[in-house]
Amino acid sequence: MNNFEIGEKVVCTNDSKRWFKLGGLKKGEIYTIAGFNPYDGGLILKEVKSPRSGYNAYRMDRFRKVDYSFADSIIELIQPVRKMVAQKPKIKISNKSKMNSFDFLSLN
């Protein structure tokens, strides 16, 4: 059963080789689905091509969908911190707190 869609981002979970080369596929990397092998449903990716397959496709079980809900929750957690860092400090200088200028020649 194919639960992937063209244009969807996927993460490689298995880059182990057997007797064949994988054409640059790396575990943990994110790839974009360009299509599907019509014979076995393998994933055709934009970024890398499988030298083993006539359609340059990889088996589906080597990938999982990118978990956007996890990324969204992390972004939500750091938003308040980013807002605090982005605020400029409000400093008001009064006439009394201005530093006096000195004539350095008179100090010698």
C-alpha cells in the first residue's frame, strides 16, 4: 500500500547496502518524491537515482514521511524565546547620567 505522494518530502531510514550500490542515498537525509516505479511502487526521488533500478527507484520501506508536527511543536516552543531576544532594550538616558567629557591635556 502506497501512502506517499508526489512532491512529498521523505527521510531515508535505511541506507544499508547489500550487493548493489545505492547511488548516494544517505540515512537521515531528506528527499523529494518525483514519482513511483510502475512495477513495484518504489520511490523515484529528485535528488538521487538508484543505479540498480531501471526507473531509478528505491524501495518504499527505506523511507518515512517527514514529521511536520514535530517540527511545528519545536518552532512553537522557541517562538517566545525568539520574541524576547528580538526586542530591543529600552534605555532612557537622562541629562544627569550623561558622562562628562574631560580635557586630557589638562590631566598631564
